[in-house]
Amino acid sequence: MQRISKLFQPALIIPKNATIKSQEITSKSQRLMLEQGLIRQAGNGTFHLLPLLQRSLQKAINLIDRHMEAIGAQKLTLPLLTSAELWKRSGRLGSSNGGTPTELLQTTDRHGKVQILGPTHEESITSLIAAIAPVTYRQFPLRLYQISTKFRDEMKPRFGLMRAKEFLMKDLYTFDVDRAHCQETYEEVNQAYDKLFTEIGIPFVKVAGDCGTMGGSVSHEYHFPSELGEDQLIHCTRCGMHSNAELFGTIRERCKNCTGKEEALERQAGIEVGHAFILEDRYTKALGATCLKPNGKPSPLQMGCYGIGVTRLIAASIEVLSTEKEIRWPIVLAPYRVCIITPKAGSKQEPEASPLVDKLYNDLQKLNNCAGEVIVDDRSQFTIGKRLLDARKMGYPVVVIVGSKVISEGIFELHDLTMDNELNLSYNDTLTTIGTILSPTEQQQLSQGTKVAQEL
């Protein structure tokens, strides 16, 4: 039995009259995760991820794995360190047109060789393919991804896990024999992203993005709309265009139906949680990653890359869904989905209710989407009211109270935090209702406001 009394959950109590520097806590999600013992600050832009958040993180990883496997992507692990020479060959380090990106973290080994602590791994994966090139066209498409730690030397780390120096990211790299097949892969991966974000159940928009230092020809971003977002997203109601504001001018020139009048433009801030690029031969040509065409001649591979900020995804979810005082989780990412609150020690209900707690715990394990998802707040030295308050702050989607009504009336008090409902139910109805709450249909997910924006 999973028990709250055994959790390592060092909450950070912030007194109401405390003076906190603005750079220390800069977002609601950061404050709530600190208060609830999900994270602890380790340094400027670095965090300890504590056990409850680690459970959520593993769920995000499992979710991503499932959607990547569905499109034939294979998982690997690339070195965190990449030779600076590869970055020079690709043109992203010390190039005449851009110099060295300031966010790169570098280290020099005892032999004087410079290594890059990778923010992304285009050079690393391309050099791997180049080492075995030319590869026959029959081996493609090739889709390789990893979920690993990335590094970025942020000038001003802020918003907790949303803009940190060290973070977890899923990066998928695809290789195709020509541009047409690369486009097909791009569309297939974007469809997988649509399904993934729909399953999470948080409203999202997909917009045309700037290729920036990554290079390539096509780019789209996935955002959770939020006032905290650092990106400005633009939607033209006349032509249907969705774009990051950085790219708006360029796209408007290509849009024949767009008048460009301000009254036709809708603007909103967004937190970027995913990004997709068609890189073409930007890296493969420079690093020699080729395929052997049917005519026997080698040709540079066409490449795409697709990222999801895993730790940012969790922080952004909390930022969007939570109140100022209480965390709210997407069901699929909640550390535990059900919290059972036991009677207070010494109460009249304790002797008779305790066996019911065990029975409820065990029966819940048999429900779909509930096995391993139940935790018991056995801190019986506290009142039920105190523990209910704590459960709401933590945001467990379902809270069940085994209290006085259980003994007198056979009634369980169920709090559905996903809909902010309180129900009084029989034992069997409690099980049925929890099963329904934790197994939303695709239509229910869409009705909660998930939005896939049409691209230009």
C-alpha cells in the first residue's frame, strides 16, 4: 500500500509576509511545486526533481514512448557531450554568419578538446549516420529518438522548470531519401504530436514557427495558451493563418487571402511545449550522412527533427490548469490519481473503517487506469479536514474520504477535482464513478477545450 506518511515530500513553507526576490520564484507553477514538495532549487536554473514529480515525469516519458513507437520511431541514447568540431562542421559554432551561440555550455577536457553539453543533438545523430554511410535506400525512413538531459546557459533562468539551465527533452531525428518522403514523415510525426497533446487534454495550438539557428525550411510549434507564455501567437480570422509573431511578416507575404488588417488578427501568449522542423540536408550534407540511391549513387539524406520539452510540459500543464493555491494535473500526468483519506486516530469510526480502506484500495487496483495509482493518506494524527485540504493542494484528481458516513450510512465522500464536484456515493457507485473519471473518452478530452489549430 502506498502511504503519504512514507513519502519524501519536503514542502517549502513560504510565510505570507516573507520578502522573496522576484528572480527566485517567477511563476505560479514554480511556487506550487516548491510548496508541495515536488521540486527543490539546487542552483541558478537547476532543480532537484523529487519522488512525486518523478512519477509524473515517468508517466510523460511513457506517454511519449507510446506515441513514438506508434510511428515506428526507435529509442536510443546519444552522448551528452558532443565534439565542438562537429558543431564547427555543421556551421553552428564559430561560423561567420552567427558566431558561437551564447546559450551553449562548453567544457575542455585534459587534452584541450572542446566538448559541447548538448542543448540539441543534430550533430551527434548525424555523425552517427555518417559513420555508416552510405546506407542503402531500403533502410529508410529511419526515425531515431531519445529522452535525455539537455543544457542551456540561460542568461536569466526563470519560471522554474519552464526555462532552466538543465532540463529533460525528447528529441526525434528522422532521415529520408528525398524531400517528398521527408514531408510525409513530417506530417506523420505532427499527427502523432496532435494525438499526444490531445490525450494530455490541455488546450493547445499549433502555429508556424521560425527555423532560427536550427536551419531548414519548415517549422511548427506547439503551445499551451497562457498569460505567462513568452511567445506571441497570431491568428488571422480572414485567412485562417496561425503563426508565431516572429514569423508573421514573412507568412503574411505568402498568404494571398490575408489583408493584414489589425482587426482581423487575434493575439495570445503561449508556452512552447513542442517544436517540429524539416532540416532538409542542412546537417547531412555538411557531415556526410548519405544514402545509396537505386542508381547506385550516394546522395545527402533529408532530415527532420522534433522536440518536446518533457519537464517543461509538466510545469506548463500545472501553470495552465492550477489555481493560485491548488495544483491541478492532467489525469494522465498526475503522480497518483486517487487519494484515500482514512479516519482520524481515536475516532469512533477508526476500528470499523480501517478494513474498508484496505478493501477500497485493493478493489481500485483492479480498475482500468487505476492500478498503482492509489495512495492512502494515513496520517491519522491529522483531522480529515486538514488532510482533504492537503489533497486538494496537491491536486490528486480523485479524493475519497472514509469517514463517519461510511459506518452510519455506507456512504463514501468522493471529491472529483477534475470537475470540482463533491459526491456522496455507495461503495459500488464509488468504484464505478472513479472508473469513469479516470477513463475519459476522446470526445470528453476534446470537449475540455483541446484545440488543434490549422496550419497555413
